[in-house]
Amino acid sequence: MSGKKLSGAVERRSGVALWRQIADAIRQSIADGEFEGMMPGEIALAARFGVNRHTVRAAIAALVEEGLLDSVQGRGTLIRRQTRFTFPITRRTRFSEGLAGQSSSRDIRLVAEERIEADSMLASALGVELGVELLRLTLVSRADGTPVSTSINHFDAARFAGMAAAVRDTGSITRAYAELGVTDYIRLTTELTARLADERERLLLELKPGAVVMEARAVNATPDGAPIQYAVTCFAADRVTLKLDMPV
């Protein structure tokens, strides 16, 4: 969604405060590159969204608190320049390789480990029987110390019983797979959507309320097409641009 499409996009009966809707629209427009340098003035923004200046002022104040904008005495509101990474979604997507050359350090941290039974969706995605025990790992991926994505990953617990320990030891899914005998894997499917971050994602990614994430639901498989991993990864939309280099 481009910033221009967001012009005037406030729903007065949506149940979401107008200032919050405007803050979300401005954030998206900045991410899309419509706004750069200094923000338009309050009068222009009020006209754009069809609200009074007090409502615009509340939206701007929220974005200043969030760290996206700076109020500069005598000049207006400055957009803070933020490091933005480009992450390719390819047939052989790898976190560390995808950000190589863009950051000096990259790591994956395991934040939760669970055993669950496969429901119908997970059983279908992984090609296992309904009710089979799965290993579910929640990870946070960082570049130069900044959290850029969080993911919930599912594996066949019998086959990948050592995955959690391997991820802790290596800080990498790819290296963890290698330790467990999987020397290569491919991206079988990817589905992308954009939405507001939930409370858990905001905590893990250090985001403010109203932040947007890009969600990628993916199945990874061995080169012969046998599924080995189902993952739901959420990327911070203001920190990462996803580049599709494969048919999805």
C-alpha cells in the first residue's frame, strides 16, 4: 500500500482513535518513501486527513515518542533516518547470507521452546500425521544488534529433537540443520501479508503500539521436496524491505 493511497484514509466509525489511524498512515507513507526529510506542516496534514490540527498534533507526538520523528524548534518535524535492510526471499533463503554486506553482525536467538501436537494445518504443511509431536521454536533475528524479525518455527520433534540446542550453539538455522545432517534445503512456498504487530511481536522486536509487520508464512523442504520446517516470520516493516527473487 502506497502513501498516496492512504491520503484521507481515516474511518470515523472504526473504533480506532483518529490520531492513531493518522499516525499509522504517516508511518506507512514514510516507509513507502513518500515523506522524506521534513514532514508537511500540521495544516497540510489536517487537510489531507480531514481532521483538526489537534488530532494531527497527537499523531505527530506519538511518532516523536516512538522515535520515528523529531520535533525541531523553529523548523518543524524531521523524519529520523533509520537503517533499512533489504532481505531477499529466494529459493534458498538464508538470514545471514541475505543480509551479508548490509550489516557487520547477524545472529538468531532462541527465546522459547515447546512441544505441541500437530493440528490439521501443521500436519498438512509438514506432511506428517495429525497429532504427531512437533518442536516449536520462537526465534528473534538481529542485524547490528537491532531486532529485524521474529519467527515461530515448527519441526518434526522425532527427526529434529536436537534443533533447539543446535540453534543455541550456532546462532543459525542453516548451521543447526548442518549439525543435524541436513546439508541443503529450499523454500517450497511463501505467503506474504502486512498487518499490525501484536503485543508479543512488539515486545520481541522492540516496537511501539501501531507498528506494522510483514508476515511471511513459509515451508522449507529438502531439495527433493520433502517438507522439514513450517515458519511464520514477522519482519519489522520500518526496518526491512522484502525482495522477492522467486515465484511465490
